[in-house]
Amino acid sequence: AKSKADAKSKADAKSKADAKSKADAKSKADAKSKADAKSKADAKSKQAAAKADAEPKAAAKPKAKSSATAKSPEGAKSESKPKAAAKGKPKSSARAKAKAEEAPAGPPVVRARARFVRVAPRKARLIADQVRGLPIEDARTLLRFSPRSAAQDISKLLDSAAANAETNHDLIADELRVVDIRVDEGPTLRRYRPRAQGRATRINKRTSHISVALEPEE
């Protein structure tokens, strides 16, 4: 009988503990649900306030558009025309004139060029290096007594440049100086020479482009 009473008391205590734990869990769930409902209500109130703040701005935008569209297209065209006129040629021409006025007027440089001269560039450069920087009379004397065949072609080019200076720029030919002379490589003509046992070897006949610049001496 005593053991039965102890078991019954234990069962009662256990049932009471279970009921208490259930009541605590239920109270916690109720508190959590209340907190969630409160946070949702706060979020809704914030959204409503933000929407109310955004409505005046949205209402103000169409007014600005309507005021912008109230202008006639003729007025818009009249406003755009002066800008286009401002960006036109008059400014560029004025700038070009200003640059031309600012740039110092130096001595005129007379140029002449001979193309496809039948001389190898290496051989023509040997003469060009001797002539560069000399007065035209000294250059002519040097070319007259030079044993190389390229000297004749360069001498003819110097005479042509001097004639251009007299005709186009009203300069005196004897007072000119060779400022620059340049020899560029032209196309190569390929020829063939027959050799022994039916073979053939190639012959390269090279050409040059020679350019001269003359300037009056100081």
C-alpha cells in the first residue's frame, strides 16, 4: 500500500511538472506571436509613412514636366540655333587666324624630289652625307668633281630645287643652302643572269627616292 501511494505521488508530481512546462511553452509562444504581430504592424506603418512622403514628390514631377513642355517648339528652336551658330566655323577660322598670327614667319623652305632614280640607296647616301648643310655653290662644286655616278642625279635635283626657289618664292639661287637631303629606298628591279649547268642567278637593280630641301642663308 505504501509503494502504491509513493507511485501515485510521483505520477501526480510528474503530471504537474508536465502541465507547468506546457503552460510555460504556451506563454512563450503567445509572447513570440505578439512580438511578431507588433513588428509587422511597425513595418506597415513605416511603409505607409514612406508612401505618404513619396506622393508629394511624384505629384511635383508632372508639374515640372508640364512647365517644361509649356514652351513652344519655336522657342526651343530659337534657343538651339545660337548654340549651333556658336559651334560653327567662325570659331575655328578665328582660332586658325590667331595661330597664324602667333606663329613666327620663318624663312621659306623650297623642296624638290626625284623618284625611281636608278641608283642604289647606299651609294646615293654617300654623296648626300657630303652635301648636307653646305651652301649650294659649294655643293655644286663638290658634285661636279665627284667620281660617283650618283653625284650627277643629285646635282640635277639641286638645280631643280634652285629653279623652284627662283620661280615660286622669288629667291636668289646663289644664296641658298642645303638644309636637308634624304635618300629613301624605292622598288627593286629583278633581273637574271645565266650561269653554268643551266642555272640562273638573280641581279637586283635597286632604285632610290631622293628629296632635297633648300633654305636662304642667314
